[in-house]
Amino acid sequence: MSKYTVSSAALGALLGISTNTAFAADVATMDEVVVTATRTSATLSDAPAAVTVVNAKDIEEKNASRLGDVLDQVPGLYLRGGTLGQSQGTIGTSGMSLRGVDQTKTLVLLDGQPIQDASSGKVNWRIPFVEDISRVEVVPGSFSALYGSNAIGGVVNIITKQPDKREFTAKVKKGWGDASGEDASVYFRDKMENGLGFAGGIGIQNRDSYVNDFVVVKNPPVCTVPANCVTSVTGALATTTREGLPAYVVGDLGAVPWNSTNATAKLFYDLNARSKVFAGVSHQETRQDYTQFNMYLRNSGTGAVVPVPSGTLNINGRQASLTNSSFTLFSFQPLQESTARYFVGYDGVIGNNYLLKADLARIERTYSYTAANTTAAPIATWNSGTGTLYDTPNNGLDGSAQVTFPIGARHVLVTGLALHKDSVNQQIYALSNWRNPDSKTAVNSGYHGRSTTVSVFAQDEFSATGALKIYLGGRWDDWEASGDKYSNIAPAGATIYSKRSVSAFSPKASAVYNLSEAATLRASFGRSFRSPTNQDLYVTARIQGKTVVNNPDLQPERGTTWEMSGEFRLSENAKTNITYYDTRLSNLIPPRSTAATWVRYNAAKAKVRGVELGGAIKLASWLEMDANYSYNDSEILESAAEPASVGKRLTDSPKNIAGIGFAAQYGAWSGTLNARYISHVFLDPANADTVDGVPTSCDAQTTVNAKLGYAFSKNIKGHVAVNNLLDERSYSYFLNPKRNLVAGLDFTL
């Protein structure tokens, strides 16, 4: 397999620790070419960063149906919710961090162009068609010097396939248990003798889903007046809140079935042996539905299901009442999410020494969901009643042009220009039936946001000696934003925010020293930033029962990172590596607060320090193993918005991630076995959510997955995969899938 991690140490110390299925096909190969760390082609041994590469063979060995499944074993990368294929979650429920830095400050690229949502800055992890992925390069660390905004935690670059060979594949999969559903895909690519090439395909996924979201009565008062607690009930499941307060699970929100479609079509044409043009389009769409909620409570006297609304109940001596809102407040279905992407580009040579890359991409997104009326009479019921539709279409336009050329015998310069534009037009509609998005009666409110970033960048690769390379670079970004918001309901009115601009310069210096053929040392220092999102600037919203107020005067968040790493090839069949990193964050916009109402503003500082260890070894001609461990020490240093968070860990930032993986190929048989451990994750900025194993907690968990394949012939392969092999029950806010089974057939020509 071709996954290589430049970031760890002491292989022997890792053999008992859990993570990673993706192992490099040739352990000793350091000549694999990567492009993300330098914006040019560089071998792994020369790359000035701890690059992890997951290629098409690695993906084939996984039971992958979404981008997060492809990356689930990358060192230091934490994923939950909508990032992973067995979750119905979408952009709104995805969670991710790279070396402790959350997803809005980690840049995700598709063929070098950003795919972050223009409203929230998050990522739709369903966008890349898995069958079209050639490889993914994960490059942690400060990379605003090359890529601009969002690249504080690092860069994830998804590189799609080109028609460099003829390939036809048709795949079908069937899942059982919590993976119940079907997948089917067709993919084709080919290149003709006249230089014209084509790549394209379509994939469909359907899931029945499973129950993973529960109705919890939190800290109900003791029933001190018997007359107020006449109706005794059974069926309540005693638990606690994630903060440790008494609670009862009294029902669930039912399963959320979903379906998803991916399609892509790309054309390539070779102008000559060294230059080509290309164009293409891709589309992804997801729809979620809902099923009936389940009430667990029964009347102690009659055995009848407790109705909703329930009146006052006696739950084990505690007083509680359930309303329609208890079951509709956090149900946001039906939900629809789609992304269409159009792109053109040129990649070639001008003259003898100038490499030119130019591309232009437009991305159009839709994201809409419904919510029940839970505040004003008449309160909506599970299946009907008034509500609202949140409709947030947004667009992005990205263009770049870069030239790479040598200066003398020891310098290679890459320089270029980039343009990024995005716009959002959110409208919130009143619905006569909140379960029917087409029952719109009026526009309640909305907002518009627009931003433009113009950038220039340059980097010099200096071969100081035969063993030492130095990279010096920087990028100037000029960001401009404007917007407005309005309301047609009380208090009615409109606010127009004037245009404003901020500039940022992001320098970076790196050095790579090949101490010998068996050892490489690296060091780097860089500054980075993240521009506020349109949501940060212009949206006031209710989030988990709290009012979050926009701030049009927000400044960019800043990051400063330095790191050192060493990579050691112990033999032709073994390697090990270690990285130490230190990131200081300032001007942070806290993502959450415990206050009932709070305003977004630049109010926090934090530090993130850590060590990554990794190793890989070929145990036999047919068996490979790799392992890695990440220790991440994050801390809030200042926070005027949430003083209780000072001294606490960053949210979505596990302290420990570890894993081990085995990959085998023995004749017609193939198999993988991997395990991954993630320590407890805090979602509360004050770290009050210390309890594991309860609804909405983010538990310490160990997940073991296995896959066994058999090649019936050159053209037909079958496989069986078992996810969560140990059947561990855990939460990553939502309940994670139980042990489940997936079987599939692959046909190739």
C-alpha cells in the first residue's frame, strides 16, 4: 500500500498501540512524488513536511464510502459524524481536527482547489467520488504561505484520477445491521492515441440508517409533592448527562434513512508530449428522510405507551413532563445537500524551463433543512405543524496561475497568483407543514455575504548542498467582505454592512537535510491565518438552545507553527519517524459558549503542542504492518468570551490517537485488520463534559475493522468487511454504529 507518514519514532514502542491500515507498498521507497507540500513535484525524502499519502490501492483495501473512511488512519487526524461513511451526518454534524486544529482552520482541497463551504467554512465530506480518487495527501502544519486562508492546521489535498490507463470498474455492496443498505458504482477512464482522454463515473448509496439520537430528560427535580407526580411510568433508562448530572433516556428520534449520488465526467487533451488541457464537471447530492420516533415510557398502571404531550410524570421518584418539542427540537429532516463543481485548466511547459499551471473552478452548493415550531402556539407535532425551512445556497469561484522555473543550478522558484470569491444567499422560510419543504408561506429572514481574496505567492527551493535543501516562501492575501441581513418578522428590519478589507502576509521557512541514505531531518517555521466566514460575520442564530450573535468586525484568526522531524529507514523493510510540533493560536473566535447569548469576537489564544510517532515494517513477503501514535497537548491560554475555558483543552481535540494495521496479500486472498484508539474529546469549551458512554458525549473509544477479499479471477473480486469487530458501544456525539457486516463484488476490465 502506498501510505507513508513522515512523523514518528521507536517502532518497537508502537507495536502494542492501535491505528492505521494504510501501509506503504514498498516500505523503503522514499521516491514517491508528492505535490502539496511545495506546490511542485517533490519526492517524499525532499518534502519539507510530515506528508501522509493514501493512494488508490490503500483505498481499495478499505471499506470506504466517504472521504473520512479513506483518511480514518492518518496520524493526528480526528474524524467524527458526517466525515465517516456509516453516519447519516452532513456538513452540519461533521467534526474534524488535524493536530488539534479544527476543520475550519484546516484547508481541504480537491485537485488543488478549496471545497470549504462559503457559509460555515466546513466541508461536505461526500463531495469526492471515492472511485475517482487517485490519492490523498495530508500535510499537517502551517501552509498559508502557499495556500492562504484556512491552512493553519494543515492541508488535505484530494487528487483525482487521470486517464493514464484504461480502466473499467463496476462495484456493488450490500450492508447488514447498522450498515444496512446498498452501494453501486460504475467508473471508466481511457486515453486514445490522439491524446484525448476521458474519465467519469457514477455512484449511488442508500442507507436505512439506525437509531443514534436520543431523547433525554436532564436532571429532573425530585418529586416532593405527590399530587404533582400521579402518573408513574416504567421504561426510562437511567443515565447521566455528559456533565454527570442525573438523567433518563425516554425515547429516540428514530432512524434517519438517506441516499447519496456522486457523478463525475472529465476530459483531457494532450497538446503535445509536455502540455495538456482539461475540463470537467462533478455533482454530489444527499437527501435525508425521517422515521417515527420511539417512546420508551409505559404507564405503570395500564402498560400503555405514554402519549406526547405526556402531562406530569413520575420517573423513579423524579418529576418530568414531555412535550411535542421534546421530540421535534433536534429533528431537522427532511434535509438536502448538494454540490456541483465545474473546472478547466492547463498544465504544461512554456519554452524549455517554465512549468505553467493554470486552473479555474466554480462550485455551487445547496444546503437546506427543516425545523419544527417549538416556541409559539400551536407547537408542531412529530408529523405536522408549522415550522421553518433553512435554505443556504452558496457559491465559490477559484482561479490560480503558477509558474515554476530554475534560477541557476541551485534554485527553483515557484510563484503565482490566486483568486478566491464566495457568496451566500440564505433565506429562512415559514412552512405550513414543517415536514414538507414545499409548503413555504413567507420569507421570515435571511442574509447575504460576499468575500473576495486576491493573493500572490512565491517560494524558493534552494539546494544549499547535495544533502541540504532550504525552502523560503511567503504569500500576501488581500481579503475583502461585505454583507447584509434582514428580518420580515418582529423585530423587522434590515442591516447593511459596509465593505471592509484586511491583508495578511504569511511567511514560511523550511529545511530538509538528508543525513544519510537512511536518515532525513526536517525543520520548519511558518505563520498562517483564517479569514472569518460569512456565517461568523453576518448570521445571528439559535444553536443548541443558545443565541449566537454575528460580528461584522471580526479579524482573521492567526497561527504560528514550528516543527522538527526525523525519518529513519532501518532496513529495506522497515522505517520509523518522529515529529515534534508547536502551534500558537491567536485572535481565535470561540466556537461555543455556555452563555445563553454571546457575540462572536476575537477573544481567545491557545497553544497546541505534540509528538507524532510512526513506523512500518514488512513482516513477510505477504504481510505488512504499520503503527502510529499522536500525543496532542492543547490549552486555551486566554478567552474573554469564556473565562471558564482558560487552562482547558480545545474542543474536538483528542489528547491521544493511536493505532496499528496489518495488510496481507497471499495468492488470491487479501485482507486488512486495523485498530484505532481515540481518547476522550471535549465539546464544551470549559471541559465540563467529562462523562463517557452517554448521549452527546465524545467517548474514548477503540474501533477495530477487518476486511477479507478473494480474487475469483483477474476480473472478479469479492470481499467481506466487518466494522466495529469488537462491537464496542460508544458515542461521538451520536451513537456510533454497532458491529455490522458489508459484502461486495468488484468487476474490472
